[in-house]
Amino acid sequence: MFEFAIAGIQAPIFLLMITGFTVGIVGGFIGVGGGYMVTPALIVFGFPGYMASGIDIMHIAGKSVVATVRHRQLGNIDWILGLAMVGGTMMGVEMGVRILNWTKALGLSAIALLTGSVVIMLGLFIYTQIETRRAHKRIDEISEAGVTVGRELKATRFSDFWQSIKIYPIVRCHVARIIISLWVIVFVGVCTGVLAGFFGVGGGFIRVPALVYVIGATTHIAVGTDLLEIVVSAGYGGLRHFMSGNVDMVAVFWMILGAMVGAQFGSIATAFVRGPAIRYILAYSLGLAVVGAFFRLIYLLTGQQYMFLNLFAVVFTLGEMLFLCLFIGSLVLFAVQYRRGKWVPAWIPALVVKED
Amino acid sequence: MAEAVDMRKFRIRGVIKFLIWTTASGALIVFFWVSYFNGTIYRHYYYKANMDGYAINAFAIAHATKDTPAFLKIGPFESVEGLQAAPVKKGDRLPGNATGIISKKIVGEGKRAALHEGTLKVMIPKEIREARGVRFIDTFKHKGVETNPWGAVWSVAFILFFGASLGLMAEGFTDMMGLKIKKIKHYEGVH
């Protein structure tokens, strides 16, 4: 047990390191900060709610730097796209915070937050699931025809519309191989930033699908570029939270040590899989988060009478971290077996790459 | 043969990278813990008072109840030790060990804390309150405390440098182990 003097609690260091480690794996793999998973975990460990969000956002800033360094080595970052989006994201985050304060003044914040997050995450979960299943099916069909399938295959042309908008200045993103209006990138940054600011999260679970489906980046590049965005937005969030007195730096320190190892696994694991595999994990992460948020919403709507609903929400959120880590671990394990020519389940070859 | 030489060079570069960034990470860790033990981090957090009242150490009064209140000696203490309270005004630097402020308004109300024969009598150090349908425990910890804005800059800068240093150390480690992590070929094959 370690005494966290600023948070005013005692908690075992290994729990913080394990949380950092598991969220590091998930975050490094699907490009999210993992705020919606870490905050409930920290509350369970005894940290006050406001401290949990502050510690979470500060640790996300550090963890995202670790993952960004590795994604840079893997060639998953489009710096032009990332930096072009930063301004819009920051503007959006500020707008989101103001909308949140406005709903707070109306006395609606907790319910508005949860209802909004359930609707948006459910929508993204359904869309990502359907699109990824179609892409999975197409990969199977193309492979059966004996054609080499690349890293990425999407079953949507939604991004073509956005790329066809020719409002100057037009930006050429070399790594992502996209030519797109700067205003579209800024618009996406603002929209995802508003949601991130409103929900008080890094926004990765919204920005990665936006980068894939709206901007048209490959999933790997979306993950790497989003982590770069998160460094900026979580760094800014960390600054604001610290100034509000919500950060215990010692807890952040221990979490970063665990996240450092986890982020390595998560980032390197992306080299073993195709885009749809990452999108599946992202979709499942959204789906499970919806269930957790739904239980919490019902708990609040019923006047906090039924404690088991809150317990279910926490169990789902913590279980989600474990489930996603196991899923990512098994994907990598099967990818290695597939490369060695050993038996793998029938659904695996479409999701992993044989060699680079 | 040429491949083996390349790999050897790659691994030597990895060893150098690993050593440099391990040293940097180690130095940052030492710096962090020195800042922790000499109280710098604590002072970043408990910096100034943002309300008029009495600076107290919330841990010292945590077990007080209506039946067994805590009586805090009032004085201009440089450091609040146990059952002590130092009067502060908005904008004053907080005395050492202070973790919260009991505002003059609360003392004036006399429900949770009150002045009693030259001491500050604390009866309800924590109470369950409800705001917009959500119940929470309200304590004096962190109440009326302003953090140091430079402390916030210091913390974010530290975290970013530390993350970069750890990331590059890990990169050096995999290079040193001969795990050549190549750039992903995003656009080969049908996509």
C-alpha cells in the first residue's frame, strides 16, 4: 500500500501499474486514451471522482507520448494531418466544455452526458461493426480469388464525398495519401473536439472512426495520428485539471510506468494485423462501454436507489479492459502461429498479415 | 554476411540509444522523487488560499463528530501540525501541511465548524450532499485551495518528457534485442 498524500488515500501501487499496463495495450492498439475505462477503475481503488479524471487525463498524455514514439517508428503517423487537426480539436474541446457548463447550469449534466455518450457510442459501434464485417467478408472473397490483400480494406466510400470538397487551402497528406481541404480536417477536429470536451475524455474513440470514415486514412494511420492528437489534447486537459486541483502526480507516475510497457505491446501488435482487426476491437470497446454507461444512466434515472446497477457498470468497465487485452493478445498469438504456418481459426487469416 | 554486419551495427546503435534514454529516464525518476520528498510537488498543489478562512490539515480532523468534536488551536502557524488552524485571507500563501480551508462563511453558520473559546471547533468534517441528483461526500480537503499555475506547467512538461524518454528507451531496447521494427507497408496489395 502506498499513501497518496494529495489524493488522501492508500492504494496498492501494483493495481495502478496493472491499470496503466492494460489501458496501455488497448490505447496503443486502437489509438484511444482509455479515459472511459480508467476513471471508473480509479474510483474503485478509492480515488475521489474528480481526482480520478485528473489523474486519468494526465496519465493519458504521458502514455500517448510513449505510444506515439512507437507508432512513429512503425510509420503510422501522418504529421501534416495530425498537426492540421490540432487547432480544430482544441477549439472543439473548449466549445465542448462550454456546452457542458451550460447543461450543468440547466441541471442536466450527468444525465445529458450519459445519454449523449450512450447514443453516440452505440451509433459508432453499430456502424463500425457493420462496415468491418463487410470488409472482413470482402477480404475473404479476394483472398479466395488468389489476390494479395493489403493492410487495409474498407467497405465504405463515405470519405470520397469529403475528399471531393474543394475549398482552398487543399492539404496533401503524404503518409495517409490523402488530398483534402484543410477546412474538412478542421471541421472534423472541431466536431470530435466538441464531443471530447463535452464528455471529458481524450476523444480517441470518436476521432479514430472519423479519421477512417470521414478523412479516409487507413486504420493504422488513424490510430498513430490520433495518438499524436491525444498528446496535445490530454496535455491541455492535464494542465486544466492540475490547475483545478484534480491531479495527484505520484499516482500518475506509477500509472505511466505500467502504461509504458503496455503501450509497447499495443503499438507493436498493430504490425501483425490488418485494419479491420483494429476496427473490430474499437467496435467491441465501444459496445462494452455502451453497456457500462447504460447501467450507470439507469442508476441515475432511478434516483441512485439500486446500487447493483452501479456495480454492474463498474464490473463491465473493468471487465472490458481485461477482455480487450485478451482479444488483442490472442490476435497477436494467432498472427504468429499463422506466420509459422500452424493452424489458426478460419476467421483469423483475413484479420492478420502473413509477413511485412 | 553483409546482413550480419548490418544487424550488428543496428544492435550497437540500439545499445547506445538504450543507454542514453535509460540514463535520461533514470535522471527524470530521481528528479521526480527528489521533488516529491522535498515537498515541491506538494507545494505546487497546496499553493494559495482562494477564500478567507482557516487553513487546516483535513486529515487531523477526519474523525471528529458532533459528540466528539476536534478543537483546533488558532494561530499564525507557518506549518499546520495536527490540531492547528491558521487564519488566511484570499491570495495568501498556504502554511505548510495545510490541505484545505474552512471558510469564514461555514464558521459563521456554526453548523459544521464554529469558534469556541479561542479555538476552532470542528463538528462535521464530512457530510453527504446532493447536487443535481448526484450524491457525494463533501469534506474540507482541497476546499479553497489554489494550485500553482507554474506547477501545472511543470507537471505536464515532466509527463511529456518522461513519456518521450520512456518511449525512446523502449525503442532502444527492442533495437538492442535485434527486433527490427520496420515501417508498415500500408498500400501494398488490394486496399
